[in-house]
Amino acid sequence: MINKVKLQHIVSDSDKSLNQLGKEIGVSHTTLTRIVNGDQEDMKFSTACNLADALGVDINEFREDEEDESR
């Protein structure tokens, strides 16, 4: 699962807009907005990898911690 708060912080700390990120990773702005806002809980592994690469972070940076998953 995606930790939307972590992902939102990573995206806001980047110098890229959602539109730029979407174009870079091949995902529509709408889809990326849904992912970042938590409206879409999961994404394809390839999308997650591409997003992490575009943001310059490890893919595990926006995964939920095991403690979060147990709640």
C-alpha cells in the first residue's frame, strides 16, 4: 500500500509538478493526482518504479510501514 502522506511530501519537495511527473513516467495527470491524493490505493509496480526514479527516491520511500499496515 502507498503511504499518501509520505508520497505527498516527496512530491511537494520535488521541483516537478504532477503534470511534469505524469508526462515523465507515462501516466495521465488525473491518474497521478488520484495516486498522490490516496483516491487510488495501489498502482502498477512499473508505475511505482518509474515514479520513484522520477522523484529520485527509493521505491520504499512511499510504501506504508508495517506498523501503519496493521492499523
